[in-house]
Amino acid sequence: MKRSRFSEEQIIGILKEHQAGLGAKELCRKHGVSDATFYKWRSKYGGMEVSEAKRLKALEVENAKLKKLLAEQMMDVSTLKEMLGKNF
């Protein structure tokens, strides 16, 4: 996954500028991001504070680790079932 040039704090700052009354096109031009990126940020981080965004990021990382662990366990179970099926 590509790393963003902007931190969560910077993204939320840009969105707060938009809430203060600056237009989306002006902000995109000022910060060098595309319209699509701006609207994606707004859908993900809109209305959040910095602490909430950091918590969201931590939960996403934890969720990815848990999904990987679950996939590994499911492969182990599948392998064991296959081996037991051949022996009996």
C-alpha cells in the first residue's frame, strides 16, 4: 500500500479549512492533491478530531493483523482435515 504524503493531522487540518469556508478546488490546488483524493479524505476523516483519526489507524492495523492470523488458522485447519481424510 502506498504511503500518503500527508499525515492524519495534516488531512484533518485541510478538512477544517474546508469547513471554515474555503472551496474544495482552492484547497486542492493549494495543497497539491486531486479532487478525488480530497473527497475520499472527506468521506473517511470528515468530522473527526486528530485523536479519533489516530485511533482509527490503530484499529485498522490491529484488524489487518487479526485477519492475517485468522487466515493462517483456517489454512492449518484445512490442512489437518485433509490429512485426516487421507488416513481414514
